Amino acid sequence: MDIFPALISVLTDPVLLGWVLLAAVVGMVVGAIPGLTASAAIAMLLPLTFYMEPLPALAFLYVIGKSGRYGGSIAAILFNTPGTAASAATQIDGYPLARQGKASKAMKVATISSIIGDFTGEILLIVGVAWIAALALKLGPPELFAVYFAAFIVIGSVIGKSVTRGLASAAFGILVAMIGLDPISSTERFTFGSFDLTNGIGLVPLMIGIFVLGEVFTQIEERGNAPLMADSGDDAARNGLTWAEYKPCLPHVVRSSFIGAFIGMLPGLGSAIAAFVAYGEGKRRASNPDAWGRGALEGVAAPEAANNAVSGPSMAPLLTLGIPGSTIGAILIGVFLIHGIQIGPTLFLTSRDLIYALFACGLIGIVMYGVIGYFGAAFVGRFIIRLPTHVLYPIIFLTSFVVAYTSRGNLFDVYVMVAAGFAGWAMRKLDFNPAAFVISFVLAGGAEEAFRQALLLSDNGLMIFVTRPVALLFLLIGAAALFMRVRSLNRQARDNALGSA
């Protein structure tokens, strides 16, 4: 298999290993800071990759995404504040364990479960991605547009609490992506006579604004709600983890790993949904479900395995179809574009060695953040609690301005970043979805190109999407996903109404 030569190549490159190690540390620390996310860190560090070789650039950001997902469990267990949306499920049992003086035990369970889940997802990605790419090569423009259409519907309807707001967020992302010159006729669209808008909206300032500034504005609004740290505990008897204690967790970890891997392959669903689905399924199958929510180790293991298992498979739609399965995937598209690498079905024909080396870096990154987390998670927690937020967030705020300007040396990008920051803050406040907005912004260009190419091939206009079986199948998948989501929300609203009656 291609992965074994790639592993040897990465292990014999000390500079590349250094970038992977740095990514493991940065991701874990950022993920453990309440209010910050791996997506924010990656968006801020994206311009740094302009000056790096393609493999170190991709590996650095990819491993930050992996370790950041794990780092969120530290905040959830110690601070009762999920570092990421996905770690909210870990918080349910993790913080009660910390209150019992078993924080280190809980973090060790989270670490081992995260490693198993992440390895499972990564191996499934390595084994299956080339097969998926071979199938994707057989898709024409009508089928590709149908895939994009289904992705828009799934991303817009599934992410967040409201289908209407989710779809509106996705539509807004498409609208913003259309600013600039028409790719075929070169006529101006939505530029309002501004020369700066003729080149469109830059990906880097938009992402920094949405993910970083938007989060900073939210934290400023919620200032004064500093998290309290539970005692991480130094009692070896309470915080040592034995095989007898972890053995009951193993069936939950294996099942949750496959749940997370499956959900990861579906664009837009993400880690949070995987974690809560795995938690619910684990509690349903538990021998003592009443213990869940009160400090069950299995209640930490199940969501953490699912959360991290999403990481690898979420790259499959990105690498094979150019459709990011997560916000981190959407940002990684920027790295591919910066280095002139065309993602999509032909990627495994043109850059096969690069992709398998990236997978190898992912496997090594899992080991690195696992070792650091197992022995040092409590230390990371103590370090985080000593970071004064009145110093941290101003530094992040100022760094955002520097990064946005230096990405292209254009002051207009700073204006875009500030506008996107307020937009990101408003989206969070009004329950719109920043992730759906950004992913749709990234996908819009490819979707428009596939749509126009399909119409050029058609003698019957839009009927080409109905007469091609594969295209019709994906259109129906999108419609079915929307229908199921609406029905689920309606049932939930009825249950809440009955419960409050």
C-alpha cells in the first residue's frame, strides 16, 4: 500500500516531524481554551502556509484540526465549558468526574478513546478514499452539480437548530461568493462600481473575520463569565487508569468510532452531531444507563471516540469531489489553492504521493497528541486557566488585523475581515450558522461551473438533471435529507410542547 512508503518518508524528515509536533501542541492548547476553536486557529495560521512547502503546510493545519478536536475535551472536563461544540457531549460525564476528583482519570479515558476513534477514521479514509476517487472520475458535470446541490441542502438544513436559518446561511455564502467577475463572460457582479470587489472576496480575510473576530466579539460580549477549573487531582488512586476500568468502555469506543466515521463522510454533519449520536446510542446500550450523566467513564469514552473519528473521513468528500465535509476542510481548500493543487477526482492521479504523505502525517500526529495528552492534559488545563482573557483576546484581535493585511498586502482585506467579524458575531447571536455560510462560499464556484457545463451539454435545459440517473439520485438524497430534518424538528417541537403542557 502507498501509506507504508509515505510513513517511512515522513519519519525520516525531521523538519516535517517538527511541524507535526508543533501542530499537535498548538491544536491541543487552542482546543482547550474556552471560546476558541481549531477552525479559528487554522484560519489565523493559513497565511503562514504561503511560505511553506505544500506537504508541511497541509500537514500542519490538518494535525491542528485533529488535536484541536481532542483538546476540546480538556476544557469540557476541567472547566465545564466545551472547548468545541463536539466536546459538549463529553462535558455531561466529564465534569462530574472532575468534581469527584477524577479529572485526570477522565482525561486519560478521553485521550485513549480519541486515539482509537481517530485511528479508525484515518485507516478507513486511507483504505477507501482511492476507491471513492475512482468512482468520482466517472461523474460528469450534471452529476457533480447534483452532488453540490445535495451538499448545499444537507449543510444548510442539518447544521444548527433551524432549517430556515441554516439554508439562509448557505444561500448567503453562495451570494457572497458570486461577488466579482463572471467566470465566463467577465462581466461584473455585485461589485457596486468598486474596483476592489472585481476580484471577489478573499478567502483568508473572510475566514479570519467569521471564525476569529466573530468569536472574539462574542467573548467580549460574554466577558466576566470566566470558567472555574475543577481540581485535576494528584491522587494516584483516584486518577490512575487500569485496564479493568477501561475495558467496559471499549465496546462503546469501537461502536462510536464507526458512527463517527460514517457521519464524517457526510458533508456538513460534523463532530458535534457524531458525538451526541454516539452518546445517545451508548447510553441506550449501557448496562447501567442511570449512571450516565453522573460521572460514567463510558460517557466520556463514547463521544470522544466519535468526535475524533470524524476527522479522517471528513476529508474524503474534500479530496475526491472538492466538497469539504467540515469547516476545517473548507479552510484546507485554501491551502490546496494557494499551492496550485487542483482538488477533485484527478487529485489521486496528479498528487498521489502528496496525499498519502498527508495521511501519514495524520497518523503520526494522532500518536503525538495522544502521548502529550495522556501525560500532560492536566498541565495544559492549568496553563489555560492562568491565561488572562483580558490579555489573550486583545492579542488575538490585533494579530487578526496583521494576518489579514499581510495575506495579500491589501488594506481592503482588513475591511472585509472586520465586516465578516461583525457578520460572524451577528450569525451566532441570531442562530444563523457561520459554518454553513463558509462551506457554501467555498463550494459556490465549483457548483456554478458544473451547472453551466451541464447546461451546455443539455438539449433539454434543466431536464438533464432528471434524465441522468446518478444526478437524479443525488437530488433525491438532498430532498430526503431536508424532509427528514424538518420532520425531526417538528416531532421535537411536539414533544417539547407535550412536555411543557
